[in-house]
Amino acid sequence: MSDLTRRHVLTGLAGVLACPAIAQARPWDEVVTRARGLEQCHAMLVRMGGTDVVSEVFRGPGIRSAVPIKSVSKTIVAALTGAALDRGEIPSLEATLAEVAPRLIPGGADARVGAITVENLVTMQAGLERMSGANYGSWVSSGDWVANALSRPFVAEPGSRMLYSTGSFHVLGAVLSEVSGQSLLALARERLGRPLGIEIPAWTRDPQGRYLGGNEMSMSLPAMVRFGEMYRRGGAWEGPQVLSGDWVSRSLEPRTRSPFSGLSYGYGWFLGRSGGARYGLARGYGGQVICIVPELDLTVAITSDPTRPARSGGYFGDLMRLIEGAILPTARAQMT
């Protein structure tokens, strides 16, 4: 090869290396670019086959900072329900409030309140008026959140349909405290935080000192991914079982359906399917997300601006298009 030809080859290689558009793109670059373009999106962590393939902060707190996960808290409380069931503290999901926590039932409550089951609460099918949306402010301004939620009128028969309500999960959290004799914070730290090796900061409490079930918890992105990975692996983390495999598989079976997103709902998880792959989704206000896809060995955690809404027809829809239109296809391509 002549000196002139050699110089041309070296110059061409240098140009390719200097220009990412010419160099072969990494498999996850498009995912990162699309996520960065969503102005509400703060950060994203994607783990596939046990390896972090995306770890990006676009704006907002650092990736290891504990941030508000909003209603992803409901999925955490659902997990603690499984832990109580595994330990025999709750005899079954068919157990009623009157059987497991009669002290929580306020005087003068509708006779049907005592017949609400643990399953009704964890699937948000208690039938009581919703304590989310327009009713949330007046509810958390009341003097007793549990009594207030259980004193609301019935708008459906228990078990008949999903009524998205933080009140249902707050009552459920109170039940877990009653049957275990521990606060919801202590349960979260002992039964999830310790085995997963994650920190769970204290969060909002009601006037009676009960930790809010279903909202206001905080976790870091790595903690969110570890929690998701534990479910993806059938309840195990680094060997030991954190939750029973039976609870995890039952949690990811459709029990009802959201009237807002149209997604099915299990025990604390929204459920969907894309390209033949089933996924579980923990979703919080503003666009806080944990997504697990067992068939693709995939767990995704996304944090977003917690002060702005993320509706199915808006930013949450953008996130679903990111997940179904970019993340899942990229993961699928990596498995072939």
C-alpha cells in the first residue's frame, strides 16, 4: 500500500470514529434519544439479563437520589400484602375486614364495609367512592383517613369493578399494620428494603400516625429496578425468596381493568402485552414507572417530574410509546 493510499484509509477511519452518525450506533441509543426528548422525563435505568444497558439522567436529581414514586407506592404495598400472606398473618385474600381488622371499621359504617375483602382492596374493587382525583384533597384534610375512606358511600358492589383509589390502599396498609403489629415503614424496610439491599426513607403519615398506603413513598432508580427485578425473577433476589413465587405469579394475572388506561390490573400491577411479550407496570403520578417483562429478561425504571400530570392521552401515552415502540423492540432484537 502506498503512503498516499494509507493516508486516505487512516483519514477515513478517523472521520468515522469522530462522527457518531457514521460509526455504528449502539443498540440502545435510539431509546436514550427518544427518552431525552420527553421534557417531563428525568431519568431512566434499563436492566436486561441482569446487566444495566441504559443508565441516564436527563434532568432533575441524580440516579441514586431517592425521589417521589407517587402511586408506584401502591405496588410496594401490594408486595407487602403478599409478604403478610406468605407469613400467615392474613389467612387468605378472601379474608374480610371484619375478620382481620375489625377495629378499623368506624361506627355507623355501611354493613357491607365489614365484608370488603383483602383482595377487594389490593385490586381497588372495594366499591367505595374513590379517594383519588377530585376527592383526594378533602380526604387527606380529614381527621382520620381510614375512617373517612370507609365511611364513604358505595358506588359499586365490592368486587364488581375497579375504582382507582388511594383510599383502598391506605386501608390495606392499615390492615397490614394491624395484623403484623408493625408500622408500614417497618414492614417495608424489614421485608423489602433489607433483603433487596435498598433504602426506604420515611414518608407521609396520617393523623393517627399510620404511614400513607399507596402514595408519597420515595426510592432511587436502582432501588426501583431491584424491586422490579425481584418480581421478574419470581420473587427471588440474589438467591433467597423475598416473596413467594405463587404470590408473584398471581399478582401478574388480570383481576380487573382500568377504566382510564384500558390496561388490565392484577395485585398492584397494571398488565399489558406488546409484540407477544407480556409486561407488568407500576405507575405513579407524573410518570413514575417500573416495567417488568419476564419473557425478555427486562426491567425498566423511569422517573419524571412529580409535579406535572401524566395522563394516558398525554405524557403517560408518550411513555407507553417509548416502552412498546422502542424499549421492547430493542430488547427483543438483542435476544435474537
